[in-house]
Amino acid sequence: MIEFYSNLKHRANTTELWAPTDIEENYKIFHRDRKSPNPYKPGDFTYSYNNHGLRCDNFDLPSDINIVFLGCSVTEGIGLPIEDTWSYQLLSKIRQKTNKNIPYWNLAIGGTGIDTQSSLLHWFGKINKIDYVFSLIPSLSRREYLFNHDHIQYWNIYLKNHIPIDELFSDDNYQYYQTYRSLTIIESIVSNRATMYCTSWDLSNATDILHKKELSSLNYFPSVIQNIEHARDGCHPGPTYHKNLANEFWTRTEHLFNP
């Protein structure tokens, strides 16, 4: 399945200084306008990708506990050094508590939604056993589609792509149906083989679906964290947000890793 994500192929086994939307032009605009604190300079960190083009360790590394992170650009860590992302900080807490060898496996891709999460988790489950899943669910309006292309395209309410599908994807009932469908795929993967905890940065359209009884295996919890600074690109949350989110996850999951 991962071969359909053509935007990942060109960055496999590479290291880059910038990444969408973390580009030099955005940094200059943000630095000039001084909208909020920004603790990073252009050369402070880079983006390194594994052999699948994801910003994490390779998936063939040995592991004592198999932990997977899901999300979009926030979880991928756009605008942040990887050590400052909530997922890496949470993993660091788990490593320290368990003293186990645990690679950093992060399936997050910027600009994607719950469709992508369900597809990638299903794909990952075919190549590795999954023990724990932690997810920051993106906006539920985001969709995947194949339309006059041979690879997956992304759609969201702000960047409409093709008029023939915009009306369908904008429909509230369709959004609810497709979101629920993708969540049931994730639930079926984790319910019998893994433990999952998740929250969402877009509470306006997530809570109703995620509180459904049949999705209880997802262990959803609402999270409202104030963002007091920005990442290097000037639009993603800064390191304090990530630190607080990692602490929220840890508060709820530390008991899972008791000796």
C-alpha cells in the first residue's frame, strides 16, 4: 500500500534542511512579522527520512516493544527537531521507564487524515507485530482519493482539488460515514492485538464519533492545549505544545509500562 504514497518516494533515505510548509520563505515571513515566539533558526535541525520516506527509524530494526505513532504534520514534526515532537518525547519516557530497546516508528504524513492513518496502520501490521499505538487524529475533513491519477491524492475543505468530488467530500454525512469507516478499520486492527490511545487537535468534529461505544478500544481522550509559540515554519505548534501533549499521553499510559 505504501507505494501509492508517491510524495514519499523522492525523500527515502535522504536528509533535508526544509520540508513543506517549513520552507525558508515562510521562515523569513514569520521572523519578520514576529507573530509569536519561535525558538529555531534555519540551520538548527534537519529532516531525516527512512527507507520508506517517513521521518523515523527503519521498520526492520529489532525491537523489544513495538510502538507506532499516527498523525499528520503535527506528529511528523514539521517545523521542529525530531527530539521536540510529542511522539519522540513520549517514546523517550517509555524507553526510560522500561529500559527497553524501542525504535522510533512514526507513520505520520503531513497533510493527511484518518484515511491515511488506517491504510498505513494496516500496512504496518502486515510487516510488524503492533503492541501500542498512539495517535493525534487530524481534522476529520481530510480525505484520500484516486481521480485521474495513478497515486493517492489528498483533499481537505481548505484546498479543494477537483470540482466533481468537492461536493461529495464537503457533505457532512459523507464525512461522518468515511471517518467512521476508517476508524473501524483502526479499531479492528488494535482491538485484539494492541493497546491504543488517541486524541485530536480538532475537537469540533471528532468527539461525537470517537465517543461511540464500538470504538472504545481506541481509548480516545479530549485534549485542549494552548499553543504559546510556533514551530520554525510559523504555522505549526511549537515545542511547548508538544511537551504538554506528550505529558498528557504519559499521564494516561504510564501504568502500561510498569515493570
